[in-house]
Amino acid sequence: MVYGYNDAHGSENLWSSLCTLSASVTKWIVLEDFNIIRDATEKISNIPPVLADITAFNDCLCYCQLDDLRGSGCDFTWTNKQADGTRVWSKLDRALVNSNWLTHFPNTYVDFLPAGLSDYSPVLVTLFEEIKAKARFSFLNCWISHPNYHSIIKEAWHHYEPGTAIHRLFSKLKRVKQALIHLHRQDYSNMEQRIKHAQQHLFSCQLELQQDPLSEALIKKEKMMSDQYYSLKKHELSILKQRAKAENIIDGDSASKYFFAKMKERKYYNIIGKIKDHNGRERKGMQDVAAGFIQYYHKLLGITQDITPMDATFIQKGSCVRQEDHSSLT
């Protein structure tokens, strides 16, 4: 819990303390009143903010690897409650987390509630129960480079399926999907282990070549092992880039903290934490949110059966809820 100082010297001490603490913590959430904004858009006032103070705060958060927790509610968490053109609004309160927190508690959500009689908005952090979901099918670009890719697709697609046109199309797509899953399991699964074995075989061959440097057989074997190792590393980087949607990452960065932090960030922002359903009722948590979507579409399609949260446990994923959006289903 943080209560920020009003002066620059006190704030510097706070930022220094946070940077020192960051070296000894793993899962970390830091929240409450920082008494500073992160950028000029977080304040409405006739007096401009001090950019040096904003820069110092952002530098501290960058060093500590902290970022804002996804949430909703009031955009401005403090006001002086004055009138006659002297009203000031600022976002002084926030909830910050590091990537390790999101790894262990991905369903964390923050609400900035109305201030009521206070000058500050209460900060409510909720940890929803996480429901493990079966991984969905995703097409990987590296499959296209497989020498048998086109023949596998043709064989699966040209298989005859009786029935209506839409049924035949669905069946063909299903067969292609199953063929690609088999291809992935055969040549692309457990990529880390495959790369480790390929590296060991390459090193072993190179040690043999040291004993007999002019052996043509060993030279060819080294070339084959090297190509295999390079190909696996290339496929691994392609898969990780696609999953992280970070095309600017180069080879050698594939195991970096930043790379995997981007993957965690994508997973986190694909979770819907809260919505308002068609009746205006607020729903929180994965099960209750899923039930809200199902009830809405049952009503839209003319089905009146009520859906309980337990009936909706199979829905695990949706589009991102922006901080300023309550995502009304209507």
C-alpha cells in the first residue's frame, strides 16, 4: 500500500524505496494513492503538470517492471470538489502489478468506485477464480514451410463427405484441422526438447570432427545436424513471435523475460473480468460473465431457459475489456 508525498523530495524517496523493494519480491501488487499522474491526459486543471515529476514516476515503474492493472470505473480518482472553474481532476490512485503477479493471478481486476463524500475514489481489487481451459486450435505459420504441408492439406480437403454443402464444408475443415494437429504433434511439439536434443547431437558430431578434421562423412553429418538445429530454432522463434505478436524480436531474444512477458500480457488482456448484461446487472468472474453472454444470446434467439454460472464454465475466452468500457451486451 502506497501513500505518495506532495513534494518532489519525498516522492524521490518513495521511488527509491520501491526500486529497492523490487529486487527482493517476485509476485507484486502495489496500489493506492501515488499522488502523481503518469501522463498529462490524467489531469484536468488550469495548472499544467510538472513533466519532471511524471518522468521520475514512469522511470521508477519501468525499473520495477510494474504496470497498471486492467480495470474499470472512474478515470479520475481524485478531485478538489471546488466550483467556479477551479475544479481539478486527477488520476492519483492506481493498482500496479508485475508480470509474475499476472502469471499466478491472471484473473485480477480493479474497480475505481465513485468517491461519495471523500475526495478519493475507493480502489477495489478482485481476484476471480481461474478456470483451466483446453487450448484452442491456432494455425501456426511455420507449418507452411513443412515439405509435406500442401499434400497433407490436399489429401484432407479432397476427401469425399456426403451431405449438404455446409455439412461438407464443415467436415472438410474439421479433417484439415485434425491433419494439422497430427502434423504439429509429429514435427513441432515439445520444441524445447527437440532443440536440446538437436544441439547435443550437433555438439557430439563437432567433437568427433575435432578428432578427424578431414573426414568427409563427419563434415556432411555436421552440416546435416547444423541445418536441423537451425531449422528447429527458426520454427521455435516463429511460433513464439506469433503467440506473443512481437515481430520486432530477433533471434536470440526468444528466451528473454520480455518475450514471455509479452505472451503473458496477451493472455491477460484476452480475459473478460466484468460486464453489464442486458438487464443492467453487473457480472463479475469468468463463470458469471459466460452465463451473461449465454443468457443474452438465448434471449436473442428466442430461447428462454435460464443459464446458471455453472452451465457456462466451458466459455473461457473473449475480447479485451478496455479500462473505460463496461461492455454492455446491448
